[in-house]
Amino acid sequence: MGKHISKSPRAACFNYRDLDLGMNNINGNTSYEQARVWGVKYFKNNFDRLVKIKTKIDPTNLFRNEQSIPPLLS
């Protein structure tokens, strides 16, 4: 099976962390504005909705990885 190359680079495949798109700060305190740069490329039009859900469910950002959705800081 050959490698898949997108005709539209800078889009990501679902469930694949493409760290070339961007990633959260190492200390875990990435702002909405920082994450939006790569988040829209990864999650498309769902990014803002997912940020609202993340803020409601996990406001302390306990569950995070290199490309997790950041909560809105109050």
C-alpha cells in the first residue's frame, strides 16, 4: 500500500496527530489564539464548538496532549 499524499497539504487525517501543523506549549497553558492557528487546520469548522465543550467538561485541562483542544481561560 502506497503512502497517501494530500493535494491540499496542511490538512490532517482524523485521529492522527500531525505535529507539523502546530502543537500546544509544553507546559500545557496554550491560549485559544495560539491553538486556533493549528486547530482550525486540524478540526476545521468544529474547533470553536470543541473549545466550548472542552471548557465546560475539562476546565483545568487535565486531559491533554500535543494537539488537544485548550479550554478558554477565565
